[in-house]
Amino acid sequence: MLRVRLMLNWFGYSDPAMEEALYETTILRQFAGLSLERIPDETTILNFRRLLEKHELAAGIQAVVSGYLGDRGLSLRQDSIVDATQINAPSSTKNKDGKRDPEMRQTKKGNQYYFGAKAHVGVADESGLVHSVLVTVANVADVSHPSRQVAARPGERSLCRRGPHRCRSNIRSE
């Protein structure tokens, strides 16, 4: 069951999808040490996950496996895409206070000046689902905050390269 749980994390399967994958994929069954007659159903997989969470064992097991892989020069990674979009705000001072919004800043994109904020959006590469949003003032560079945005757990950091800002998360900090 532990190997089934590890594969569930590695491949991002839900409990029902893991059961189905075990029936359909021979290599997964072989890794788990299961035959077609002994495949756990989704409820059994769910109960095992809850048992690990109840006794707070999941993080420790993951750390041991990550350490084992790290000793062999391997690591678990998940790809994310981070991009920023401009959120424009009125720059006019014709309001009740006679001032601009103090939480907004001015920035230049191309030859055009904008006043507002930036939304830095992190998206899971495979699923396309948004996993994080960080709003900053407009004059903050697009690549200033990807590690704060993408790293999901303590002790993790992210690496980015310029261009389409593809970040790697789930990289162990040394």
C-alpha cells in the first residue's frame, strides 16, 4: 500500500484513478507488488491515506524517499509556469482625497506608461490549473517573486529562467 501511495503522489492520481491505473498498467502493478486479483479499491487507498495523515507519517515518508532519491542524484519536480499581467488603475487625482491610490505604482511597458498593480499568476504546467496568485505594485519586475509564489512547502525553493518564466518547484534546499 505504501508503494501505491507513493505512485499516487508522483503521478498526481486521485484515489479512483489510481485504482484504475493499477488495473490497466502492468508496470504500476509490478512496482506495487500486486497481481490483478489483489488490487486495492479506491476506498482502501483513501483509508490508507487517512491513516498516514492521522498519524502524521506522510511527510516523514516523503522526506525519506526524497533523501533516498537525492543520494542517487535524482529528485522529484513539478513544473509551473509563472506570468504577470498588468492591472490598470485610474491615475487621476480627481477623487474625494485628491490623491492617487497609495497601493498602486507607475510602470513602463514598451513606450507606454501604466499606473496600477501586477498579478503574478502561477499555473501547473500539465493541468493548466492556477495554484497561486501574488499581487504586487506595478513597478516590480516579473521575475522578482517566482520563488515566493511557486514554492508550496517550507524548505523548498524555485528556480526560474528568463523568457517564458518557467519555474521548477519542489527542489530541495541544501
